[in-house]
Amino acid sequence: MRADGLPGTAEHGYEGDPAPPPGLVVLGHFDQPPGYVVNRPRGSASWLFTWTTAGRGRLWQGGVETSAGPGRLVVLAPGVPHGYAVGPGARHWRFWWAHCQARPSWAGWLRPYEAGDGVYVVTSAPAGVHGRVEAAFRRMHADARRPGAGAPPDAVAPDGQIAVAHGSAARELALCALEEIVLLTATGARPAVPRPGLDARIQRAQELIDADPGAPHTVRSLAEQVSLSPSRFAHLFSRQLGRSPMRALREARLRHAARLLEGTDLPVERVAAASGFASPFHFNRVFRERYGTPPGAYRNAVHGGWRG
């Protein structure tokens, strides 16, 4: 069976391979030999996501053609003539595929990878995320087959088995897994653009602080992670960013605390601890200095006291 050759799902009465109708979440995992080809002269009404795990594929849409090797996410937007096949000279093409309506938030993640005519090619996703992407596809496949409120089937390799998410919970869970895949690949494939003239080691230290401001960072621990002596690190950090590492850490912790106050109903004491402040009294003082109001009053002013 072709990747999308589902009985009764052809959306147009025209020559070419059928595609699932809009609104469905449909996915599968195939390992296809040479000669496998899908051709849609009018494209599809849904988005198509492919993730190659072995071999090589070839995809084309409008006037754009691209190859798909292991670790490459290729996304085809709806409404444009497209097709795909086992790549020339390849012995097979093993890949995950999914048809669905993309969530609006995904557009910004994919935009840097647009190749034209609605083709998005996310290349060179870090090898460290490949296992997690594979696990997310397996979870997506299992969640799509969730029987109502029951537990999903085991997330095993579903070679050749097509899953269609029928219930609303199954669709949302499947889309959540696909969102994780898009986020992992699209944000990890291209490193952040460094500030001009900023030492890569200092940028890395700032990224470590921003990623986990509540961690017990010290000048020594940050310096070790970027292979600098503590004194050299502190001097270089202050010279390039205009503030000391510990000042940068405090600012990051205060931003993190503000987000927790805005988006959760955690007690102020727990917000302080989760943001890396050992003393609630110290937290209250520095938060008020930074935002002009105590943490509790800040929460009430921003969201009127959020309740989950």
C-alpha cells in the first residue's frame, strides 16, 4: 500500500494517487524498495511531514525538488502538485510520514527552512535528537490508535501499519507528538546566530544560564563548562556583556520567577526556590527592586491571581 492510499479517502476524482481528506491525522512508517512512487498532480489538502530513518527518498513539489536522507525532516504544504519516491540509486527508503493540518505556531519554526513552493527542508538535525524524534513518532502512532479514554497501544515499530486518529483526544495527542518533532528538529538544526564579536564560550555560558536559571550555577561551574579558568571567564564575560556572570544569573532568575508568577499559582516561596533563590526574603527584596512591586502584587496586577 502506498503511504496515503487509504480506501475511500481520495479527495478529488482525478488521476494520481489519493491523499487523506483535510481534518484527519494519518501517519505510518514504511520501508519501500526501488520503484515506489507517489504522484499527486493537484497536491494534497493537508500538510505532509516525512522523517527519514534509513536509505534515501526524493520529494518534489511545484518547481522544487529535494532529497531526504536519514535525520532529515521534509515538509510539504498543501495545495501544490507534489510527489515522492525512493531516491535514485538507493536500495530502499525507510521513513515516517504524517498527514494533518499544521498548527499555526509551527509556521515560525519552519519558515527559516523554506525552499520555495511550500517545501520546507530541515537538514542536519543534531544526532542527539534523532532517538527522541523516533520515540515521538512511535508515541504519535500509538496515540492515534488510542481507544477512547483507554490506554494507548504499545509504541512499537509499526511497519506498514497506517494509523488514523479518529477521536478528538487521539488527534490532539498525536498533534502534540508531531509538534514536539517539529520543535526538536527545527530549533536544533540551526544554531543560534551569535552576536557579532561575542566569544562563543561566553555565548554558551549565557545559554546555560538562560536554559536553567534555577540551577546552582557559580562562576567556577560555568567556567568549567566552557573550558576557561574562573578568573579569565569572569573577566571576559563582564567585558563582553557589560555585567558579571552572577549579575546575569540574577537577572535570568528574576525573569524566570516573573514567568512563574504570571503562568502558575505556585506559592511565592516555591517560585523563589524554583528560580534559584535560597531565601524568600532576599527574593522579595530583589524582585521588588527589579519590577517595582513585591512578587504577590506583581502576580495580581498581571493576571489577577491565576488559578489552574
